[in-house]
Amino acid sequence: MAEQDVLEAALAEISALQQAHWPAGIPRAVEYPLEGGGLVDYLRHWALERPDTPAIVFYGRVITYAEYDELSDRFAGWLLSLGVKRGDRVGVHLVNCPQFHIAMLGILKVGAVHVPINPLFREHELIHELNDAGVTVLLTQNTFSKLVKKVRSQTPLEHVAKTAVSDMLTAIPTVELPFEVDDPRLSDWQSIITSERATPVATELDSLAALNYTGGTTGMPKGCEHTQRHMVYTAATATLAGGDQVGANPPVSLVFLPIFWIAGEDFGILVPLVNGGTVVLLNRWDAETTLDAVETYGVTSLVGTVDNYVELMDTSGFSERNLSTLQNAMAVSFVLKLDPATRQRWREATGGVLREASYGMTETHTADTITLGFQDGDYDLKSEPVFCGIPVPGTDVLIVDHDGRPVPVGEHGQIIVRSPSILSAYYRNEAATADAIRDGWLQTGDVGKFSERGGLHYLARNKEMIKTNGMSVFPSEVEALLMLHPAIEKAAVVPKPDPDKGQVAFAFVQLVEGSDTAADEIVSWAKENMATYKVPEVEVLEALPMTATGKVRKGDLFERTQGEK
């Protein structure tokens, strides 16, 4: 039997098992309010159907769908005035604020490519992404403008505009703000949103719409090519995974996850928009502000780490709070793991059920599975962690061995995924694309298994990846950055357990001959040249352990870090 036939036969078997255990109340197929509509079309649709509905709430500032549509039209008009054309890459270099949403939709409205840029980046990381994506226009935060100015001559940037996080506030709210209120006259935002509204153009569903950057096992981060079709499918199936059809019960989602990150984009931009719902956007996590917002706005959906939920329950006065609207509470197990005791505590406090969010990655646009409906008797928590549920409608998942052949239910292997939202390609990287996508299946590198109900269990991340406070850190990327240090001859990075962060990066370095650079000097340099969560602990070795074929014996280094706390 041909390899593809073997995969299809295995898929038919596991799909039948999943259908037999399909959770009650979860639709089995998507019904789109706008058949063939892109993200831009949904915004225009809701601006006509529900113009006064709040689309974004940001520390008391309410932006309706009508205003969201108009402001993104004006952002699109500003881009056209700069000569931006379909396919040009436009960077958005901001922390959570409404300008991010407006810029993203404005970029899509002119057929340009949205490039979200990590606001934690340092010099070398920023140069890499701007060059790799070919970003010519950048909207940056005023607090990052010095960094952008420093690197600009080393990038293809032609136009840079800046905005302050506070630019969209019309009054100072009573809640304490986690950012400074800046003079709007020092920003370019007002001139951008007074531009002429762009004339609508037809949406090209399958054209490149976004480059979402992800780390990898070799070299620096790669751009995942995503389209508006990918985005709408992700939003629609994530809605189904919560027990609703698209648009049937518009959510009120509270989001503090960074929206430059793919999970934050999904739940903070895409799902609310496609459903005509509301996102209550926070600049950063704060337990008291979260509780206030849930009560004030009737928040129905929240995604956070298990640690976040524990902090909420530990907050003074939590028992007097009314969280009855919060019916879709999703947790992500990073440092703390979701267990029956934590779930029971949440249930007793709120009456709701806390569950794992979903399996996914930047390459798949993240929300690939359904976990709702498997909580009876804590079935999802008492089997081998982490329970990820069953694939959303239209997505296929298999577990295969080293030769790419399906393994029986219950056996471990690599998770591979096929869906309407996997990346079209890694941007300008044919070799990486060919290695990752084989006959339409994404080779995730993650280890998992299927349960007797057809549920996916995630057992281990790609062995190369480190998870620090939920952020992905790839050793190859940290190594590449360390090699920019003039005193380093060789570098090897491995994970080290950390009681607070889950894991941290630990770098073993070999110095160039004659150098006496100390480990703490390298750490200080790293703090200036890479995002904070990537900065490794460092140990200097006379020589890295090598194999006979000239490769670093990372297994030896891994053993050295596992006993350290």
C-alpha cells in the first residue's frame, strides 16, 4: 500500500473513533455567516449589521464596529498615500493596544502583508525580522523609536511612524493604567487616522496576508505564510470548539495574551471579529483589573495560564466577585499544570469549568483541537497529560513513527497535522518548507499519542524547544545570537528546569583563543541583544564536548543542567 494510502486508512480509523466520542453540544461542521468572506469582509459586515456594538474595549475606551471599520479604512488610506501596494510587507511593532487591531485590518484592506513584530526584540532580532520579511513600512511604539532609529539603516525600511499606547484614550480612566499617558502631539497617530478613507477592494482569500514568525530547530526565526482564509477558518473552528456556531452568541473575550503572538491574535483579534463580538483588551496581566473587567463587561471567554487562574482565586475578595458570565474559561499548562484540585477549586468559586485550551502552533494558526466536553469525572486530567482533545472539524491529526507510518492507538509518536489553516510555506525558505510539509501534512516534531476515545495527548515538545513562562525559546536562535559576540567561538544551548518559569535557556560557551570574557559579561551583553525571555544563563567551558563527527554532544550538556535548580 502506498504511503499516502496508509495514512488515509489510519485517518479513517481514528476519525471514526473521534466521531463516536464527539462531545455533546459541539457542532460537527462550520456554518459561515459570510460564505467565502475574508477577515476584512467580516469587519465590514458587522459594521453594517451591528455598527454600535463595542468591538474593542481598552481601559474604558470603547471602539464600536462602525469606528473600527472607519479607522482601519483611514489607516489603509494612509498606507496608500505612502505608495504601499498589494503584497508589500508592513510591520506592526506594538504591545497590546487598539492601534494594533486597526493597523492589521488596514493592512489587509489594501492587500498588503501584516507582519507582527515582537515588542521584546532587541537589536539583532529586530534587524533579522525586518530584513527577512522585507518590511518597508513600520508602525512602531514611541518607546521603541530609539531602537528602530538605531537599526533602520541596516533594514529595508522606507517609512516609520510611531504611536503611543495611550493614543486611543479619550479620557483618563479611573482604573490605574499600566502605561504612561503621552502627549498625542508627539505621535503620528492623529495624522494617520485623519487620512482619506481607502476605497474598498475585493478580498483575495488565498493571497499572502500575514507573516507570523516562529522559532525553529535551525537558525533564526522563520516567517509562516498565512492567508485570510486561514484566519477565518481558525476563528470559526475555535468558536465551534467553545460550543457555538459562528455569530450565534457573540463572545465578550478578555485578552491579555500578547496579540503579536499567534494565540493572542486568535483570541484577541480573530475570534471576536469573525463573531461580531467584543474584546476587552488589557495591556498586560493584572488580576484585580481582570476581575473588574469580567464584572463590568460581562466577559464570557478568557484564556490564561493555570498560574493566572490560581492568582485570581488567591486575590483578596475573590469570593464576593460575580463571575457568572465567564462560561468559557480556558487554561494553558506551562509552569503550573491544570489538575483536578485546581479545577474543583475554580468550580466551587465560580460554578464554571476550567479546561485546557487547545493544541496548536504558529504553523497551524494554533487552535486545532476541542477540549470542551471531556471534563466529566476529570477524564481529561486523569489520563496521561496533557489532554488536547479531538481535532476541530476539517483538521486531521495522526501519530506516526520515525519512518512516517501511523502507530496504533495508545502508542507514542510524532504528531502530524493537516488542515485548512496550516502555513502555505515558510517565507522565502523552500528547504524548510519541504522539510516541514510533506504531502500536505505538517511535521510538528511534537510527541503525542491517541487515547481510547481518539483524544490527542501532548507528551513532549520538540526536544529542541524551551518553554519559558509560556514563550517558545529555540536553542538554535539563542546560539545564533550568541555567536555575534566577538569573544565566543562556539555556543550550545539546552533547557534548564526552573521552579518559577518552567524552563530557562542555559548556554555553554567556548571562547576564542586568548579571550578571558566572564560569563556574567556575556549575560549582560545578551540582555542588550536579545529579548529578555531568551537571555540564557551562561557557563564558560574550555571546550564543548564534541562527537567524532564534529557535533556538540548536547546530551552531555543536558545532563549537566538537569540537576541544577
